[in-house]
Amino acid sequence: MRTATRQWSAEEIRGRVSELGDWFHNLNLNGVETAPNHFLGDYPSFKWKSFEHAIPRDLRGKTVLDIGCNAGFYSLEMKRRGADRVVAIDHDERYLAQARFAAQVVGADIEFHRLSVYEVGHLGEKFDWVIFMGVLYHLRHPLLALDLIHETVARDKLVFQSLLRGSTEVDRIDGDYPFSEKAVFNDPGYPKLHFVEDRYADDPTNWWIPNVACAEAMLRSAGFHIIDHPELEVFVCQAAAMQDWSHCGSDELVRALRGGRRRD
């Protein structure tokens, strides 16, 4: 994990952490915490502890892409598990600056790029593990994002997490229904994607929040087989063969899937 790096004093780290603004990831940088008063607690460390057993402890020989890396918590954890190469992307330069600094302090060799999830095709390669944590509900086009991930960067495994609201029941709804059927949509286990018109949790970037059934259905629809569900919001998936997108009837969508063009 470590590369040649200079030694940072605690005072230097605290000063730089302050300069880089508010941190959403509470990282422990040589004894200095970046967000010790986080409203969620020791986040995302406590989240990680609930599902870390679902990811191999030895990732030597593997490549990892961290989409929406924020300050880099999961990228750092993948390097700690020995991943040969970790690429981290985010559309927010402030988060990338935080992540770059954190990697410098701990001596982690991580490659950073300023890209949105809609631009993952620009990387031009596929990865053994793709981390897609805490991003879906911030997107105006969430299913397109999953489609792009599957088509352009996911070679093997996807670790997916989303904020979930509504029913936690899951009823696999198979088959077709006549146009007159209405009751099925009121089933608590039917997939529902809740749209936030204004804001939720005082965050104007919260757009679409699925229930559990919807998260599972969207992953399947995008070509991912769910192989583990270690925590309520976390799903470990296997990338399946690409679907035939000709039925969608949209040349623009097909071009986006194949070219990774930005679709904000």
C-alpha cells in the first residue's frame, strides 16, 4: 500500500485538514480525525465494519474503481487489502483534494480523476471490483448510471450501496400484467423509486431514493446478479453478460452506453 512519502506532523495534518474544508468521510490520518463530529458518528468506518467481511481480505492481483470516492475511505481500504491498482473518481474537486491529501499522508498509491459516473467510459478499461457507494440517490439518471457501469467498467464484481427508504419487503414480481391490473403497485414489496422534487435531509442533490425491492430490481435490470446482501443498504453483485439494448428504442441511450458520454 505504501509509497515513498514525507512524514507529516499532527499539526501539519490538522492545518491541512482545516484548509480543505468540511469532510464527509471521517478518516484517521496518523491520529488526526478529519470529521470527528460527523452527524452520523464515525462514518463511514462503522458502515464498512458491517459489510467488510463480504469483500476478500486479499485483493492482490486485482484492480479496483471507486466511483464517487469522496475523501477516499473505500479506496484506502482497498489498498490496505493489497489491490494492485486503485482508481478513484469524483466530480467534486474539493473531495478529490481531500482524497489526494489523505493518500499522501498514509502513502497510498491511488490514481485520481475528476469524472462523473456518466463519464466512466472515458477511463477506457474494466476493473475487477467496482465500488459504487452512496451515489445513486444523488443522480437524476440513476438507471443510466448503472447501465454505464455495467457496460464500460465492471469486469467482475460491483459493491453497491444506496440510501433506502420505504418498505424493506421484497416480492419478486415476475411476468406480465394486464393494463387493468392496479393492485400490484400497492404491494409493499413492489419496486418503488421515490422522487425528491425539492430536497431531503436539507440536501438538494438527493433526487431518487429506492426501496429495497427497487434497488435489487435496478441492479438486475442493469445486468448484475446479486450474490450477497451483507447489510441492508449494501449489495455485492456479479456482472452478467450485457443485455440487448435494441428494445429501448433510443439511439442516444445506446450511444451513451457505448461511449460513456456525460448525461447530467
